[in-house]
Amino acid sequence: MTSIFELETPVVLVDIDKAEANLKNAQDAANRAGIKLRPHIKTHKLPRFAKRQVELGAVGITVQKLGEAEVMADAGLADLLLTFNIVGEKKRARLKALHDRVTIRVVADSADTVDGLAETFVDSAKPLGVFVECDTGMGRCGVQSPEAALALAKRIAAAPGLAFAGLMTYPAAGKYHEAADWLADAKTLFDDKGVALPEITTGGTPDIWHMSEAGVATEYRPGTYIYMDRSQVAAGAATYDQCALAVLATVVSRPTESRAIIDAGSKTLTSDLLGLQGHGYVLDFPEAKIVGLSEEHGTLDVSACGVKPKIGDVIRIVPNHCCPVSNLFDTVTLVRGEAVVETVPVAARGRVD
Amino acid sequence: MTSIFELETPVVLVDIDKAEANLKNAQDAANRAGIKLRPHIKTHKLPRFAKRQVELGAVGITVQKLGEAEVMADAGLADLLLTFNIVGEKKRARLKALHDRVTIRVVADSADTVDGLAETFVDSAKPLGVFVECDTGMGRCGVQSPEAALALAKRIAAAPGLAFAGLMTYPAAGKYHEAADWLADAKTLFDDKGVALPEITTGGTPDIWHMSEAGVATEYRPGTYIYMDRSQVAAGAATYDQCALAVLATVVSRPTESRAIIDAGSKTLTSDLLGLQGHGYVLDFPEAKIVGLSEEHGTLDVSACGVKPKIGDVIRIVPNHCCPVSNLFDTVTLVRGEAVVETVPVAARGRVD
């Protein structure tokens, strides 16, 4: 048995028992709430975990890019929701190729996106399912009102090669009530106008334990919940003990009494702050603060540590945001506690387009 | 001829004429200043550019990780400086394998690092060159005083398999005078004690045009200068016209009059701020502000734009920090203006250890 402390650093560790427990907890919560789960694979980017999510009861998976969809379709995932406005002929051709071999649906928030899709998808015998993306408070993509959602839904329904699939939103963290209210208003409007809403899909790990308060939503798309991270702990969605992903790093320098330098910088932990102070939580030295990152160096203030880290010490860090960490590494190492199980390629890493 | 506007986005464009001009300008400046150039390849991570840097007069290259050194050695680069404390037996074994086939030198800032190297490198006929890393104001790695540098230099010199190579520093941006003063003090001390200083190496693109003020330094290690980026423009080291790297992205949503969403987020542009406001400079819409990034979405405030970007528009963005952008992409597309020349793999991408 190889111990994690024999690995070269930096390396990403994923505790498979913790990941499994996180998957089960969320599926159980979804079952109790009577809501379908459609996990977002952007966090793990690994076919094995996508398959496991489906085995445990997920109705399918969510992806953010065509490249991710292609990797997952190749791996045998058969029901995909691509939560991105697909714009441009080349991208639509790739979408068409996917649509020809798996169940894939997309979102749109504009007439431009819908009209583009309607140019490429013309087969009324096998229409492409299109959700209307709704901005329920996130301030990113999405139509701005239920009325705009209805108008776009009608435009989708009017295109022979498209089928209106329902409403999709990604709520701002902590704003699940606002999102639920928005969607409820939309449902009332659609009902009034006699337009069926096959599905209403929402998401977000920060509010995952409020799935039962998602109101009219029929489906939930969490991503980060499989690994959890420091931002989710800060949001109250997890404890550090439940965090399945950690970066293993080595202390390479102790230039001063209060400073330690590790071999993990922004190329490992990313610069994502997500509103937090510092760049991660050091499991093995909880009093240490990661106060700065260069690409390959992490700077720790260890002045509050009773026992201070020494050069050569190997430490585990829960990153602020686990998803982009997955994206930085060609492989992750699956572990059980301190025992290495297997190192696997991050199949959908770097699928930016 | 393929136009960049036919490419799928997001994609990284590198203008080879601009890169070439940047390389030549810096080599010319180094020649005028009478200082050797040893470019850091962490920015481009491409053997072709490393070779070109050497062809133009660089004495060798700088790398930050063993993985980068291995890629560059495999590609035929023969003189490497690895500016990182190499700690741990496995890493030293990899360093030894490199030392057996190319000229590679490293840095150390502690007795621990030196003693570790001295365990692995024992051949006095082919000693490993080791620089003492000096903290001249950056607050990262490095000994804290010239006296400490001298003591560590003696420890290196006392190890049969090691050779003291000189002093190395990475100065804080804009603090080149402080670094020069620190190094001058150290040189005085070393001279007084009769300890030869074979080389004094410093670096940093923000202050590259002050190379002639590097004082006692004999070598300069710039990285970003090949591509330049928004942070370098902010530092006064380049103009946007000189920036060789741009991210090409597509406008995929216009949810409100003031908001545009592009298909490039932190997985493309990184979250690096480097003290700046916003996440990049939009060459094609200079009044637009990139106010937010999710992994796959960039949020632009376009309220100040006279003509506003439309869905489907393809725009070029100079990122805040070009180096980690190189690290996110498996390939970059070399261009001349708007003409695509070639798409090449980023050979040393993701070499984190």
C-alpha cells in the first residue's frame, strides 16, 4: 500500500469514501425533497463519478461545454443537459453530432440563440430540447422576466426542429428563495397562458440542503457537492471533514519565523477567492494562513501555529474552490484516508470550448 | 488562409511577429546593458520559443519546476536554471537524471535544501551548481541577509558534489533599486571575505526596461516579456499593441442593455487580478469592463460602449496575466494579425511538479 506521503507534490487527492458519502447524502436529500438530481460534472470531470451519480439515482448529468459533453458521451453517459447558450455554426454542428447519438438538451436566453439552433436543427421527428435560461438574481445569463421567458418559449416551440423543454436557472448563492419566487411567478404565467412546462431546473451546491425549498423546481443541478471545498464550508454546506478533495503540498522554504513557502501556488490552488480571505484551509496546520500565491509558490503566515511546519513537511490543503483545481491537473489521485488507491486522468480537463 | 474569426472560441492567440519583436527588444536591451538574458519559459511553455530565445542571444533558460525542465531538456534545451528549492528524495532523483544529460543548476535558501542536495549529488567531478536564493524584498523565498547568503554559500561550497553558483533573486515589481542595493551589499561582503560570486541573477518583466540599473547583477530572467499582458501595460512595461497573447471569445448572451456574457471565464482568463480592477482588456471594445468571471462565463459591463457587442460577436481580450492562461490550454494558435499560422501544443502545460 502506497501512502499519500510518498507521492510527489503538488498532487490532488480525492477521498473516494468521502466523495461517495457526499453523493449519497445529496441523492437522499433529493429523494426526500421529491426533486430530480442532475449533477454538474464540471467539478470532477471524471466519467467514473458521472456514472456513479447516475447509478445512485441521478436522472442524467449537466455539462457546461460541448467538449465536456463529448467526453461524457464517449464514456457512455446518455442523458446530458448542456447549460450554455450554443452560438455559432461550428458549435451547433458539434451539438448536432451529439444529438444524433445521445439525449442532449441545451439552454437559450435570446432569440439569436434560438434562431441559430432552429437553423441547424430542423428534424421535427427528433427535435432538440431547449430550456429557457432565466436570470433569477445571479446577474449572469438569462431572460429578465417571466414574460420574456414565455415569449422565448413560444419562439422555441414554433421552430419545427426544436422542442421547449422548460425553464433553467442558476440562482445566486443564498438567494434560493428569490429564485423560487421567480420560478413560481413564471409557472403561474405559463399555466395562465396554457403553455406546458415540462421541467424546471435549478441548482447550486451552496443551497443544496435547501432543495426541498426549491418550490416549483423539478430538478436540481449541484456540482461542487461531490468534493466540497472551503467556500462550501464557509457557506455552511459542508464541514472540512466532508471535503473529499485536498491538494497535497510540500513546505520548501522557511525564510522567516512567521513565513513558510509551499510548492503549490495559483497553478495548483487557483486565484479564486469566492469572497474569502486567503487561498485555502491547511488541514494539517489549521492556524496557518495562506496569505499569497505566485504561480508555483504559496506563502503561508505560520505565526499563529503552535508547532510550525518544517521544510519537507507535507501538508493537505482544502482549496477555496475545488472545481478549477480539477481543471488544472492532468490526473487526480484517488485515496482512502492516507492510502493511495489509484491515479486517474481527468478526462474532461481543459475542455474549454 | 484561415482567419482567426473562423476559429472556435475560446482560444488563445499568440501573434508571432509581436512575440518576436518583444524577444528582440529585450535581447537588445540586455546587450546594451551588458547583462546576460536567461528567459523564464513559464510564460510560453513552448520549446520553439525557448529555442528562439537562445538563438537570439539568451545564455540559457529559466524553469520553475522539474516537469518544465524535463520537457525543455527533451526538446534540446541544454542550459537550464531551475529557480526553485528542490526538496525530497524523489525530486532530487529527477534532478539528478537531468543533471546527467544537460546543464542544470538550482537554487537553495536553507541548510535543509542544501543538505538534501548534498546527499544526492556526491560527484566532485561533476558538481551541481547551486545558487543562494535571496529575499531582496519580494517576501517569498530567500535568505534574509547578505550574511545568511554568505553562510549558505559556504555550506554549498563545502559539499563535494555541489558548487556555489552565485546569488539569485526575484525582486518585487518596481523594487529593482532595493534589489540592486541588497545585491551590492552582498557582493561587498562576499568580496571582503574572498568568496567568489560566479553569477548574480535577477529578473522580472515589470522592470525589464531598467535592466541597466540592475547594478551588480550579471544575468536577468524575464518571463512575461515575450507575450506581455494587461498587468505589464499597467506597470508601464508594454503597450496593448505590443501584447502578443490574446484570448478570443464569443459574445453568447446580452441579457440586459448594459450586460454582455462571453464564453470565456476563469477557466480561460484565470482569476488573477494582480492588483487590477476587472479581468482583462477587451481590445475590440475598449470601453467594456470585464466585471465578473465564473468558470465558463465572463460578465461584461458594456454600458460605456458606444456601439455595443452583439450576440455572436467575436472579441479579443488581453488577460491580466498571460502566464497562467498558457497553462490552462492544451494548445495555442499562432497567428500573424488576423491570419492563423499554426496551432501548437503547449508542451510544458500542467507540469506542476
